[in-house]
Amino acid sequence: MDELPILEVRRIEANIIKPIYEEMVIALGEERAREILTTAINKDAVRQGAELAASTDEPNDLETFTTLMGRWSKGDALTKEPLHSSKDQLDFNVTRCRYAETYAEMGLSHIGTILSCGRDGSLCEGYNPDVTLTRTQTIMGGATHCDFRFKVDK
């Protein structure tokens, strides 16, 4: 059985999170609601990264990570411009992000970064604590592209 593309998983999650987040904003204020949501999403991303690493017998380097990342792009969710790929470095730009488009359609652009972009570094932490992500801009944040730069620090 094929697993759902991550884009569809995120859409389902967002439909559940939206009313909960709105109630948290009413009860706690927007700043505190964002903090709680960020903490919860990042903890879950670390867990997902560990599960991703455990899902294969291959080393948890960036070559394996590249192979495992296919679900995130499934269904034309991301249009990528590859720049460099090796076991210790992975650089690419995302020039189209359907995650950003989906959150905009759902009226969730204001928390889209928390729901998707913000979890990327935490996913790396769970996958391999030696992997770091440097990203200076995202489409979700209004840029023309996302600049993903992964590196294994040994």
C-alpha cells in the first residue's frame, strides 16, 4: 500500500489543527497559541525524523535522506532545482511549494511556516543530530524560492 503524500497528510492535519488553534488564540492570545503550536509541531517532527531514520537499514546520511524525502515531493508538492548532492551535503532550491498554496487556500498562511517550514530543522534533528539545515528564505515567507542547504557536521 502506498503511503499518503505528505502534502495530503499536512492538509488533513491542518484541518484538525485550525479550529484548535483558533480556540487557543481566543483563550491564550495569539503569541502563546503560536508558541504552543510551534513546540508541539517541532516535537512531532523530531519523532518523525527518528522514525524516518529507523525506516531503513541504510546509513542516515544525506544520500539516504534524499531517497527518503520522496514523499514530501509526491503529487508535484514541490518543484526543486537541485544544486549539490552527496552523503555530507545536500543543496537545492524549491521554486514552487504547493504546501504554501494549500495553506493559503485554507486561510492558514499565517501559521503555514509553523505547520511545514519550521518543522524541517527538527526533522533533521530526529533523523541525524549531525545534520543541520540552513535556510534563509521560504516561499511561505514571501520569497521567490526556498533555499535548502543541508550539511552533515562531523
